[in-house]
Amino acid sequence: MAASGTTSDAMPPPREPLQRKSDALELLRSETTAWLATGDADGPHLVPLLFHHDGEVLTFATSANSRTVTNVAATARARAAIGQHYDVVMVDGTMEIIEPDAIDPAIADPFAALLRGGPDPRRTPGFVYLQLTPTRLQAWRSFAELSGRTLMQSGQWLV
């Protein structure tokens, strides 16, 4: 709080669409954890997972017998939320299950580096990769940016 008893947290003006796109791509490049949502007849399922974005797809890895993989096998759809409530990127898309021996090393190597010595999914029995191909991307930093938050629709950038 400022000395006068008011907050100094004025709502920033909305960013221009091209700046939002640039900032969203930077967030996808710099962040490594996403909340990944899948669903089935029993309802939604939400888990935090590490991810790698190669500029095209978001790649995750998890146990092949997880509810996430079961849901993806049934629906081939997912939503990822990256960032904080005041600077978020939401990615909806189609999701594919990739066996470890079929993953491109150009994706698997940087993903393994995220694990910082943890088990590499390529060498850990029972793990698979999941690749999310964006069909819709939304980004906003405040209430002022809710309008125009959709930057990609049907897999095509709008800006």
C-alpha cells in the first residue's frame, strides 16, 4: 500500500495483439511447468507436468498407465495452462501419445535436460511422451486483456 492508503497496483493498459503473441511465445519458451487438463466421462483431470516447447508443439512425459494418458487415448484433446493468474497462456489442442523410441531427439534431449538428472523417459520403463499441437491459444495479463485474448484459432494465428 502506498502512504496515502491506496494501492499502487493500477491496471496496466492492454498490450497490442502482436506484443501479446510475442510475450506468449516467450512464456512458452522460458517456462517449464504447465497445468495439463484432460477429461473423460468422470470429469476433468488436472496435473502439473514439465514441458518443452519447440516452437510448434508442447511435449510432456508421464507414466503410460496414468489417468492423463488414458484420457488422451480416449479423446486426443487437452488444455495446458502456463504462467500465473496475472500472466497466463492457455493452449487447447490435439494430443498424441508418442512411444519413447519414436520421439525426435531434437525434442527428447532438451526435455531430458529439464529433469536435471531425473529419470529420462527414453530410458525409464513405463513412460510415454505426450505432444500437444495447439489449435487455440489465449493469453492475458489482466481483466483489461480479456477482450482479444484469443491469439490462435483452428491452429492459425490471428495476429
